[in-house]
Amino acid sequence: MPVSGLPPYDPQNIFARILRGEIPCRKVHEDDHALAFHDINPQAPVHVLVIPKGAYVSAADFHATATDAEIAGFWRAVGQVARELGLEQPGHRLLANMGLAAGQEVPHFHVHIFGGRALGPMLTPGG
């Protein structure tokens, strides 16, 4: 059951369809808890999305309702993907938007991994 105030999970969202194999992706990593793939509109030289395999609308939903094994497995996958892509050094950015006001475009919890160049500040002061 989703967290109070969040919309119900839409099983027709694009990430749910990717998980079911209905839409192809350029897979980077897959295990029991997560799928990682290249973003179709990259915002950095390396831009990979990591999604949990469960039906979670947002980070709040995921952290409140996923099992401990799902949470640990997902975050381990995020770290493994960053290592496999060679992003530990010189560094990378993790980003998880939550809700429309934050820019979440797909209502399935996901983390962006950005790297491959200096990324600069996240936000400008007052922005």
C-alpha cells in the first residue's frame, strides 16, 4: 500500500514496462532487486538510471514499504553500478527526484547516476 498522500502505483508507467520486457533498454546491471540502464536522454557523458524491481511510486514509498532485503539490495546495486562504470574516482552524482515539483517524470522510484565529467554545483544560490 502506498504512503499516504502519494498516488497509487501505475503498472503502465515506462519503467514498469521496461521491467516486464515490453520496452527495450540498454542494460548496465540486473540482479534480484534492481535494474540499471542508460538514460535515453543523457544529461552527462554517463547517465544511468537504477530502478528497484518492486512497484514503488517514490523514495518515500520505497523506504516505507520495501523489505529490508529490497532496500539493501537496491542501494548495493547503485554502488556496484557506479564502480562498474568507473565512477568512484573522479566522482559521480546520485539524484532521486520525488514528486512533480522536484522533476520526477516517471512515477516509479529511481536513482540517476551522473558522471564522466565535472558536474558543477547542483543548484544555484536562490535557484
